[in-house]
Amino acid sequence: MRIGLVGKPNVGKSTTFSAMTQTPVDIANYPFTTIEPNVGVAWLPLPSVCACSELRARREETGRLEPSAEDDPRRGSICTPNSGSCTDHRRLVPVTLVDVAGLVPGAHEGKGRGNQFLSDLARCDALIQVVDVSGSTDIDGNPVGSGGSDPIEEHRFLVNELEEWIAGILSTGWKRGARKAQAEGDRALIDYAVEQLTGIGATEHHVVAGFNAVRSGHPDADVPWDWGEAEMKSMSSAIRSELFPISVAANKADLAMSGSWAPLAEMIGSDGGVLIATSAEAELALSRASQAGLIERSPGESEFEITQEGEERLSQAQRKALDAISESLVWDGGGLVGLLSEVVFGTLSRRVAYPVQDETHWVDGDGNTLPDALLVEQGTTAKGLAYAVHSDLGDGFIRAVDARSSRVIGAEHEVQDGDVISIYAKT
């Protein structure tokens, strides 16, 4: 799964990327600081407690494990993650983030680094648009002072570029494809559109949504080969909404009037996305302090505790600065981590599954407890989960076992959130 960070230049995309991934990138006050896409990993807390909490309870009840000690650094967690971590049964899982090249007007026509920008987006499952809600940069990304631009215009600009891009792809050879449908039926036109858009990740589902939007919005529309700009706009808009759902990081919210982003939030919500107020610079400062061992802070939290090392190294002025940063982040939504969580578990409807080899002890072949917490699409089957672990497991799939109930489940069993599943396969 890849989440794209998008937006016009100089709105804080690179700072947002660094705050979420702890990956250092070039950050500067001018357009096109990001030339090539930066790719990093954000560690996302699962919304529910790790399955190791249930496993610990079982082992304690049967006398196989002593209760967690007060000085336990992992606060009771007993899993052994292959990636990420788990403390106090709060499991962190990896999500790939892509900070793509800056967007400018006319990107769909190749202006700026438009072709590179759109190519990078084609491999993303969802988009987070970083918007400067303080209005301190113009549409080209140049500093203009607070209140000099409109956040709604900023969002519409991105949506328009994406929809024009999709419409441009569809229009290439459209009349030929439509004439073919005249002879062979609607199926031929759907197949044509899927073929045209397959390079950006579109499927029949997305194309059908586009055709349905035309039928709904233009009941008197002519036959497809005579569709005009309005019909193609409706089609590309519906495909864009399904293919590239957009949520918004309302960046520099600490510099904007409280609630000034409400109209934009309403617009995003009506399109199926979510807007959350953020301050990338503030979150990056806390992230770096945590990484340096000066404070202890959970991802997405504004509050923190100064560590022993912090007590020794931080000056009074630095402590006051950290407190001021923390206070500036007191908004509903959990900041950047909260936004990412909404995108992954809300917009994309991802579920977590724990594949294991031994359904009795919940371990893999090496004895590691609950080593993997995989984010899978809603509707993923037991066999699909096997493929997500390794293609050989999918090819050789025999059956699966629900580790909680010890019940055998078949290949088409739909994985539920939090399932612990043992997979049996020919190898």
C-alpha cells in the first residue's frame, strides 16, 4: 500500500513527509524543492489492541506466563514483530508514503514536472493533499504572506488537474472505441476504457462508476461517440473520486484562524475524504525530540514526557519551546498520524490480519509470536491472505484455521479485522 503526499510547491509536503517518516529530506522556501519522489515508511498505530494482549491473558490464565512487571519496558506486549514495534499492546505497522514532485497549474499538460508527478501518483492507493490553510503561498507555491491565497482554490486546483489528466487519457481514441461499441455493444466501450486507464491502476469497477455518473448526471446524453466536454468531465470526475480518494492535511493550522478551514473540510467530506488540522513543523520538532531520546511520546499524541536524558540535556528555554509546540497541536483528529489512520482504516477500509504457522501458540516456524500484522483490503479471503504472505503459500493453499476458535476455514472465507489465521499449504 502506497499513500501519496501531494500539493502545490512550498506548502509543507516535505516537512510533513519528514514528520511522518522521520526521514530527512530537503526542505526549503521555494518551489520544486522536491524533484524526485521521496519514499519512506510511516509507523501507524493499529486502532485496536494487538492480538498479543489476548494471548497474554490466555497464558496468564493457564499459569504459563506471569503478569507483566511494573518495570517491563514493553508494558505487557509479548509479540515479536518482524517490522514495527508493540508496546502496551499498541502495535505499529508500516505504511509506505510517497512525497511526489511539486504540482503546478497545467501539470496534466506536462508543465512543471507534471508528467513525473502524475506518473508517481499512478502507483498510489490514496492521496493526502497538504494544503496551506494559513493562505501564505500562491497557487504556484510562492510566499505571499498570511491570507494571500484560498485553501479551497488550492484543493480544486489539484482535483481539476487529476480529472483533466484522466479525461485526456480517455479522449485518446475515444471515438474509435465508441464506434466499436456501436457495433459490438457497451461491453466493448468498457473494455476500451479499462485498457486506456490500466496504466494508472484503474479497473472495471472504476470505469463502470464513470459510466454510471454520466447516465445519472446526463440522462439526456447522446450516444457515447457524440459525448461532449460535460459528459467526459462527469466520467473523469467519478473515476478520479474512486481511483484517487483525497484527504487533506490542513497544514499551518497553528498560523490560521481557528476553524477557518471548515468550508474546505465540508467539501472534502462530501467527496468521501477527511480533513484534519496539522502543523508539520511542530510535529517534526516533537518527532525529532522523541527520536533523540529527549522526550517520550506516542505517535499522533501532542502530549509528552521528558526522559531522563532530556532532563539532563534540555535547557529551560528548550523545554518551554517544546511545551509551546505541544500546546499548538491541541486539535481534534490526532494530527498527521490521525489523518493517516483515517485514510488507511476509513477511506481504504483496511483490516489487520495476523498470519501464523502454529494456531495453538500463535507463532511462526521460528517460534516468533505474532510476527506479522498485515493490512489487507476489505473482502480479502483466506487464500488472498496466503498470497499476501507469500506467493508460494497462495499457490499451494490447502486450508486455513481460525486460531481463536481452532475452526477450519476455506479458501473463500473473508478475513475479519483482528483475525489470527494459520495457513496450511503444499510447499
